[in-house]
Amino acid sequence: MVTESPRATTASADELLAHADSLRADADLMDGYARQLLATAATLSGCPAAPGWSRPTLEQQAAACTTAARQLRTAAAALDTHTRAGDRD
């Protein structure tokens, strides 16, 4: 059985650039989450009642947020480059 896919739509350059801005804003949020997680880990390190696993786990989560932020910025830069290259055609 053959089915037809709906026609793909192409986003305008302005839409793509706005999406790149959204990716950068998300990256900033992820960096903020990383800072909050690290601050929480530091606070817990001085708390004798905190479970031993809490600080390393929070630090791992902060590292994941930092990685995600970097990847979002890379994606935004690639989208910018792609969009601006299309403007020159």
C-alpha cells in the first residue's frame, strides 16, 4: 500500500532565526539549572544529614545540563549558518 506524505513546508529565514534565538534562550536556562544544581550540591556538602550520593548525583546532573547547553548553542549556530547561507543564494 502506498501512502502520500503531507507536503513539507519550508520555514522562512525569519522563523529559522527566531528558532535559533529560542535554542540560545534554552541554552541559557540549562546553564542556570547547572548553576542551581551545583549550588545545591555545595550546600549539601556541608550538611551531615545529606545522603552521600546526593552531591555526586547533582554534579552529574549539572554536567549534563552544561552539555545540553553547549549542544543547544551549537545547534543554534548551525541553524544561523544554514539560514544565512540560504540568504546568499
